[in-house]
Amino acid sequence: MKPETNRYRSLLAALLTVAMIGPAAAFDLDSDTPIKVTADNARLDDGQGIATYTGTVELEQGNTHLSADRVVLYRSENGLSRIEASGTPARYRQPARDGEGETDARALNITWSATDSQLTFEREAVIEQNGNLFRGDVIHYDTVGRVVTAEGGADTGEGGGRVEMVIQPRSTDRQGSDGSSESQ
């Protein structure tokens, strides 16, 4: 096989993996499942439509989970419109799209915007799923178009400020009970 063909196949595998790594739908405002929030402290500014939670904050909707040190919820006349979370790091988890495993994402800042249908992980952003890893300074995920974009950060000497992906190989061979390989 030509080296150029291998390069294209590798690129295609990387792009498919990135599409699988991204969170499936974030918080679902059309769901009948409520979003439950617990925290050490809460402040509600009903006039501005802003609720601020601090100290070990946990948000849950079904199997989607967000934990952070501080979370701010913004409401408009249409309901919840934005969630901003910060922590050391803030963490976002939900079952993987294929139902096996879990998407585990973390960053110092996580923002979910209903109007943009976008989930953004900023500063020290890492998304892991089934051994695959996606790391960057800023990772944007369009939850409707299912498009992931990432930006590297400044070169601090640790990681070179670049976007990093680790993609696990898809095995076409199964290990038999006696340790031998069997083709699928």
C-alpha cells in the first residue's frame, strides 16, 4: 500500500475517532428529565435570571453529570440558556454514544450554550473515551452538527502548546482462550 494511502486512512481514522469522542448531546432542554443541582452555597438573582452555585457543585440530568467548584446558570424567557462551570478541573461525564463506556471530559472552564448548541472546554481541556484521548487548550463541540474543533495553547515547554490525540487501534483479531489469534 502506498504511504500516501496510509496517511489518508490514518487521517480518516483520526477524524472518525474525534466524532465519536465528543459528547452526545450535553444537557437536553427538551427532555422531561429535570436538571438537579446541589452545592454548598447558592445565590439566585431572579430579576437577572442568574443562579450562582459555589462549593462542590453537582449538576445531573439523567446520566449526564457536571461537577465543578462554581457553576452559573443563565435563564431567559425561554428557559435555561447557558451553563458556565469552573473548577480545578471542572468535569463533565455522560455515557458514550455507542452505549459502551463513558465520555469523561475535564477543563478549568466548561461552558454549555443552548442558543449556539455548543459545549466548550477551555484551559487544560481533556476528553477521554474508551482509551481514546483528545487534548487541547480549547475544545469546541457543536452538539447539533457533531463537529469538534480544537486549539492548542501557548508553548509552556510541557506539551508544546499543540492539540494532541491518542487513538486506540481497532482490533480485527480476537484472542482465543488458548492465547492464539482468531480472525473475526
